Amino acid sequence: MKLNCDLGEFKNNNDSAIMPLIDMANIACGFHGSDPLTIKKTIKLAQQHQVIIGAHPSYPDVENFGRQSMHLSQDELIANVQYQIGALQALCVVEHAQLDYVKPHGALYNDMMTNLSLFDDVCLAISQLNQSNNKPLSLMIQALTEGDKFQQIAKKHHLSLYFEAFADRAYLDNGFLVPRSTTGAVLTNNIDVVSRCQDMLNQQPLLSINQQALQFHIDTLCVHGDTPNALAMIKALRQTINQQRSALI
């Protein structure tokens, strides 16, 4: 299981300490946070530590950090997503780095997981870019018990998917995330987070906020870079994953 983190979102951040501990970096593209220089520095940092690079596009909503839903036309949505990916891709070219995948941010991510039409638009945006890419970009989405419908849409657009779970977020009984406005939505206790990680590494179900068992395929585990205690949490998760890997050798 690979460890991924949302990075490059702020000028003053823990990215230099976090980057050596993760496998995949979801780099903000400027529409919810970051700026061109911060993006470039984050790409260089990922290169330095051989971390896989992903684009982290959002709704054009800096004021709300991309965490408020927006109603865009299909053309607007596709253009906004492609613009952000293209900007990050251009800076990757300058730094001789490889962009590997796309993971939408915040409300855009949540909306596409509950609106298949929007998910189809995001897939279309990426697939159109892939027509001129030497290495096709993949799409990272939330692991759900009913992932087949997303697989079918992605296959139509010739996209491969990464399925992720969240180390630092509470889950509803239906497998979706507890809204951030709800008390307990964000997990900050390292013991709880590590315990969840150990369960997933051992193929055990992830438990919802009401202790309902949720079973789904997981490729990667996410920690948000702006979660309180994020650095300590990521260190604990890195150690847990490394111990699991050593045990399997």
C-alpha cells in the first residue's frame, strides 16, 4: 500500500519533512491553494525523494480552499481541470519530472464520487489530455464498496484508476466520508489512525463511525497535509507500512 499526501498547498508548510515519508504527492495546482513558485518547489522536492507526482486540481475557489461545491457547465469544468493539470505538467517538464496521475481536491473530489455525470466529465478532461501524453495519466478516486460503476466509466475513457482510503477521516456507513462540518470527521489521534492502517494492511474491513464494516480494494492511503498533527501521523504510518513490508520479505 502506497502512502499519499496533499502537498504544495501553502507557502509555509511541512512539505520538506513530509515528502521523504510518502510514496505519492498530490500537488495543488493553484485554484484552491499554492502559487507557481510553490508548485515548482514541491515538484523539485518530490524529484529529490523519488516520490510519484500527481496533479491536485479543484474548483476555482481559493476563498473556500476548494471545499465548497460549484455548479459549472461541462465546458467550464473540463477547461478548469485541464488548465490546472496543464500548468503542473508544464512545470514538471521544466524540472524533468514525470506527472503520473490526477487526484481532484475537496468538493470536486466529493462531488464526482456522488455524481456519475461529473465523474464522466473529469474522466473526459483527463482522457483528452492523454491523447498527447507519452505516458497516460491515471485517476485517483475514493475506494467504495460499489467501485464497478466508476471502473466502467474510466474504461470507456481508457483510464486506469487508483483507489484510495483516508487515514485521517471518519467514514459513514455507506462508505463515504463524514462531512468536515460534523464533529469527529477528522481523526487526529495517531493510535486510532495507525490501528486503522494495520487493519487495512491485514485485509481487515475499515470501520465506519457507527462501527459498520466496510470492505473495499485499496491501492493507497491518504493523509491530508493540513490535518492537525499531520507530520507525526505520517511518520507513524510510514513506520507501520515499512514494518508490514519487512514482515512479508
